[in-house]
Amino acid sequence: MQRFLVRRFIIVIITLFAVSVIIFIMARAGGDPRSMLLDDYATEEQWDDLGKALGIDRPYYQQYAIFIADVFRGDFGQSIKERRPVINVISERVWATLQLGLAAFVFSVVIGIPLGVLSSVRRGGMLDMTGKVVALIGQSAPSFWLGIMFIFWFAVKLGWVPPSGRQEWNSIILPMVTLGWVFIAANLRLMRSAMLDVLDSEYVKLARAKGVPNRVIIWKHAFRNALIPPLTFAGVNLGSLITGSLTTELVFAWPGLGQLAVQALWSFDYPVLQGVVIVFTLMYVASAFLVDILYAYIDPRVRYA
Amino acid sequence: MAREATGVLEAPPQPMGRRVLRVLRGMRRAPILPIFFLGIVVFAGITAPWISPHDPTRGNLADRNLPGFWTGDRTSPKLVVEEVEFGEGFRQVSLEEARELYPGAELGQEVEVLTRRAGFPTYVLGTDHLGRDLLSRTIYGARISLIMAAVTLGVGGVIGIALGLIAGWYGRLVDEIIMRLVDIELSLPLILVALVLVVSLGQSLTIIVAVLAIWIWPRFARMVRGEVLTLKTTDYVSLARVAGASPLRIMFVHLFPGTINTLIVVATLQVGIVILVEASLSFLGAGVPPPDPAWGSMVADGRDRLADAWWIATIPGLAVLLTVMSLNLFGDWLRDKLDPRLRQME
């Protein structure tokens, strides 16, 4: 167990390092920031002074160290567009993204897992067919397009929910469904195949032979054991839900980090984009790591492998 | 009449009919519609310059937002007035104009006036906000998606296969390093990295291809490595080694062919994912640079015009949906057929 976790932790560290290096290199590849900050009449002396102030005159590894130290202090620099610290811009929006991500996650579990169980129990039945169609659409439809279609039908044509924004309580419904659908598909498929495997196992057959009622077999004997694959996936899920919110937030004008990242992309606001990428990566890696711990706790095979 | 015993049993030549039957039986339960649709997409992509009726990048502003085959000319009743008031054009028409259509038109009368010309038959699927033909753009979009998928699959696939073979064959430290690299790669939020690259280096096809290739190689590597680990223990591989075959020869001649079934399945399913990710990036404005008609950016074009021209966003989105759906159905079928073991891994 410890070896497993240490190994996962090392990967977390290396991932964070890799992302930080990419961000650092790309910030430098964008050109010398001094040419943006100074006008054409700046003297050589001003140029050098600014370089010293920004730390650009130092060797690269020192610049990288400065960059990392700043990040640890929560200093991501100034937003070019909004002219205020990036950390403030980000902290205003984190909550919206977490809210949407968690809602979509819960939604995908609540719909996907039971549907997966039911479609495995009644193979080939109506529910199974419905589940297959739902999963197929979730896997194949571009979520941004799905979101646009939802807005067109449920907000513009039918007027059931607001088309965008986050003002009313029901504005979360459409983005939640859009974002969650992909993961309904994943949960459903994983749950269904895991259930089919378990229902075919010897101990379920024994329980059947003993005359245990079907309901107990399904929910007590099979369901609990079949939960492991979807659970493992849930961690990766939670992470990609958070980052997958980029297009969804954009489509629904949901004021979260995803929308912020896209706006930063369009206005070439590198410091903001860099901050969002760091925060997103942290969330992503942290949630995957937490699930690894949970997973090792639940499934003894991982612990002793 | 008895055949000489030559030690070789010859199968009697099969009648043609039975052979055809066997091929057909192999195709049993094949997803006909998805295969057919994929055929259309591939055909459209390859022959785009010859079959598209219009230039996909140049439009006629006079033909903006025209609907396609689903509607004819649209008319609506308008009041005939002396002079149309500013901003009232949608319910008033000037006497002069009305007289051209209906010579006997009088002031205060209501007449049916053409409000939107039908795009059909000039534009089968209508036009976008710049008057560009949507059918041609969708056809060229297929070409772009196919090219992107082929290139990234080529680059990512070759890297993934090579590293997977090496990791599986050499094992130990090499395996450890490559597999940890795979783990790291899979835990990178690559769409965000793509955005960072686009902001600092500018929008280009190379970046998208690179990001997508980085996206898919670990999946290939993982799969191939798994296959190699089992193939490695087979007798024919041990014999090849005893016979003095070089590692390179064993990897490519003896191990690689054994992974092909799995590879075909993985590749089919990955193409769908590549098309989806590319569409998302293009939708965000970080993908294929305009004015090239990528499906994702076409959806983005139509996003704010749904109320008056729903087809601009709907059609390219449908193209992505149907293509990826067909790939998934086809891939699932291939998987059941070629490699039933894989079913458990999804």
C-alpha cells in the first residue's frame, strides 16, 4: 500500500513539475516581456534596470526558481486585461467551477450507476437499449454542440430554463446535464460490464442456488463488488470533469475558471491562462491522487500488489 | 480414382457460392449504417475539391444565412405604406416596392412579401453568416478531420507502438521508465497545455497535431506493451530468440504482427476521440486556424445565430456526432470480432 502510494505521489510531483516547466518555457517563448512594458524611446539603462527588476538577466534555472517561489506564494502575476493580481481573478471564479463540476459528477453517478445496474440485470430489455443509446450519444456528441442544442431547445424554444449565466437557481441544470452526460456514458458502461462479470461469478451462482432472493443478490452480492471499476474511474472522472468544463462554461457563459481560461486565450492574457492552468492541474492531480488512496483502501488487491 | 497419398491433404475446391456465403457470414451483424456513413465521410474527405459545389472559404455576402432544402421561399404579410419607417422594415413595405410585385397594390393593404429566399437548390444545406456554402464547408471539414486524425494517428501511433514494443520486450528499467512516462502523460491536462502553446506560439496545425499525438501515444504504448508481455512467453518467440534473431527482428517480425488486431480496434476508437478533441480545440479557437472549415469552428460560428439560422451550428455538429458515433459502433463491432478480451478493459 505504501509503495503504491509513494509511487503515485512521485508521479504527481513529476506531473506538476512537467506542467510548470511547460508553462515557464512557453512564457519565455512568447518573447521578451520588456518589449511590451517599455516603449520605443526607452534607454539602454532602463532596459537593463527593468531586466534586473524582473529577474530576466539571471540564468534560466534561477528564473525558474523565482517563478516557482512566486507560485508557492500564490503570486501568479498581474492580469494584462484586468490589471489586477491573477490570484484575485481566479479566486473569484473557483467556486463556480467547483459547483458545476461537483453537480455534474453527482448527476452522472446518480443516473449512470443505477442505469448500468438495471441494464445488466435486464440484458436486451428496454432499459438496456435506452442505456446503450444514452451512452452512445454521450461518447460521440461533442459536448459544446450538445450544450448549444440544449440552449436552443430548452431555453430558447421552450423557455424552461435560462439560456446562460449563473443568476437563477435553475441555470445550473443545462450545463450540469451537458457536462455530466459524457460521464454518464462512462459510468454506465463500466457499471454494466462489471455487473455482468460479477453476476457470472461462482458466488453469485451459489447464492442463487441457495435461494437468495434476486433483489438481495443484485444489490448486496453483486452491486458492491461491481462498484470497484466505476470507482477507480471516478477519480480520473472528477479531474476531467473539472477541466472538461472549458467548453461547457464557455457555451453557457458560466462564470468559472474554464470560461476565464478561454477568455484569456482570446485576449492573449498569458498570466491569467498560466494561473488557471496551474490551479486546474493541481485540482486534477489532487483528485486523482485522493481516489488512488481511496481505491487502495477499498480494494485489497491494490494494497498488496 | 483414389488419390495418391502424398502426405498433403488437399481441400476440395469450394464452390463460389459457398465462399461468398462465408464472407457474408463474417460480416454478419456488421453495423451496416455506420460503415456506410464512414464510407461517405472518407469519400467526401478524399474528393472534397471535386465534389464540393462551392468554394468553402469564399462566400457571397448577399446570400447570408440562407436556409437549405428544408424550407422554400419564406413570405410574410406586410403593410403597404408610403415610406417604410426606420426599423419597421419587417412589417412594412413601401408602395413602390409593393407595386412591383402586385401592380394593383394600394396603401394600407397587406401583401405577401418575400422575406427570406430559399438557399435550395443553389445551397443544399444553406449558407453561413458570411454567405459560404455549408455543404462545401462540411465536406471540407471532413477532409480536415480526416487529415488531422490520420496524421496524429500516424505520429502518435508509431511512437506508441515503438515504445510499447520496447517496454514490453526489454522489461525492467526500460519498461519502468516508459510506463511512468505514460502515467505522467495521462495525468496531464492536455487541452489546457494546448491553450498555453497556442497563446505563446500562435495558432497552427503543427501544435494541434503535436498535442493530439502526445494525447494518444500513451494509449497505444500501454496496449501494445500488454500484448507483448503475453506474446513474449509464446514458444515461437523463444524459438526465434534461440535461432539468433536480433531484438529488432523479433520486435517487428514476431511480436508486432501479433498486436495488429488490438491495434486496429484501439485505433478505430481513438480516431473518434481525436476528432472530438480536435473539434473542441477548434471550437475554442485554438484549433485549425480560420478560414479553413473545421467542424468545431463552424459550430462556433453558428453559436450566436441559432435563433435566425439554426443550421449553421447544427449541421457541422451533426457531422461530428454521426462520424464519431459510427466510429464507436464500428470499433465496438471490430472489438467483439477481433479481440473479445478487450471488452473488459473499456
